[in-house]
Amino acid sequence: MASVGTVACYRVGIANLLSNLVEASGEIERRLDIEVDDSAGLSKPEAWQIEFRNDPVSTYRLICVQLLRKARIHAVACIRANENCNVHSLAVQMRPVLECAGQVVHIFHYLVIAPDVEMDPERSIRLVTDYLDRDYYDTLMRVTKDNASRKKLLRTISETARAAAMEFGVSEPKVRKRKPLRQIDKVEMLPGGKTWYRYLGKNFRSSAPNWAAPSWQGGVGPMDITHEIACAGLMHYTVDQMARMNAFASLCPESDIAISGRADAALAELHAILEAFSNLRKAVQSANKCNRASDA
């Protein structure tokens, strides 16, 4: 097994990667340039309607910005938890990061990549709008819990979907029973997303936690190498998915940048993260070999 010092160095390297990704997320936010505060004069619903009518893709930019912002807040909390080797806090903060990453990947995969490659554009757009409708509906239903509000909300969703279909030149969506969008569904597009989400939910959000279990199973014990390794593993997956989120966010429609440029930027970012991971592993493996040699 690697030494505590070696794993600690790996954690520091992973944290630096995550810090860089948080900064990159902020840069993408600023580039998308969507004002969401009162100073933009868009605090009233009618003002938003005018903005979206003038620039339909601004809807997706706004969604992207909000998801990036939420992910950054929780990613910073992950970095702080990693500094303190707090496995529980790190695992709890990971969940919203993964939820945001999964949504960004889902939306821009079907909005930008899938049309004319995996399926016809009409079906692809329908998958995006249906996904967003389900999220919007489920979120407001948890807040209102009112039958009258539910009917009004369904009417609003139908009207919005009809207007979006007209804007993109596709057929009007059929009215059908809406399938709930569970939190775990939001990570479906991430490699291993559902498996990781179930693992985090089972071990770190249980109503009856097993405090005597190993730290990677939600237990609380001495700050030993198992804590170090658990933090390193959690951080590794967080960094991987944060990089994926940024790459897909780079595909968010922008009026002044060609799709080829955004795709190249997305691929370059993913390649850089993978290379950084590889170099970090090599450095840790080399340090571990030196430690073993000195102990022999």
C-alpha cells in the first residue's frame, strides 16, 4: 500500500486540478455573458420573455450558467473538505457537483452533438425540452404541492413547449404523461454516474449510518491512510466529471463562436485533464517506488 505521504501528495495534486477546473468554469460563465441579477433589468417575467424571444438560445446559456455556478460552489466545498481530510463532507458536496455535471452533459450532448449524428434534430431537441420540462415540473411541484398550481404549471409548460417547437421549426410536442426526473437520473450521462450516486447515497446519506465502518463506507475513525485514500478516490471522480462538465459547457450555443471552435476547445480541455491525471499518477507511483526502496 502507498504511504500516507504519497497519497497526501496525490490529494494535493488532485485538489490543484479541481481548483483549475473551478476557475475554468468561471471563465465559461463570463464568456456566456448572461446577466441574472436585477441590474440587468430582467427581474420581471415579461422582460425575460422579450430576451428569450430575441435570442432563443439564451435560455440554454442561462441554464448552463446557473448549473456551472452551483457546481463551482460545491466544488470549492469539496476542496476544503479534502484539505481537512473530511470524507463525509467531501462525499456530501460531491453529489450536487455530479448532478450539475450530468445535466450539462445531457443538455448539450443532445442539443449539439446528437442532431444529425445519432438521431434526427427534431427528436434530439424533443429529448432536451422534455428533460428540462420534467426538471422544472418536479422542482415546482415539490415547492407548491397544490393541485391548482399543478394545473397552471402544466398549462405553462405546454405553452412554452409549443412556442419552442415553433421557434426551432419542429412539430408541436404531443401531450403525454410526464415521467418524474429523479435526482439520480441527472447523473445518467456521466460514466459510472448512477453507480457512484447510489454509493454516495447509501454510505453518506443513510438514516442509520454505520459509524464503525471504514471511512470509505461512511464510518468515522482515526485520520489514517484509509481516510487519505478515500478522499483521493472521491476527489479523482469529482475532477473527472467536472472536466467533462466544462467540456460540454464549452458547446453551449454562442452567437459569435463557430461550433468547430467550441468543439476543439472542449476536446483540448479533456485531453489536458487526462494528461494531468497521467502525470500525477506517474509521479505518485515513482514516489511510492522510492519509498519502498528506502524501506528495503
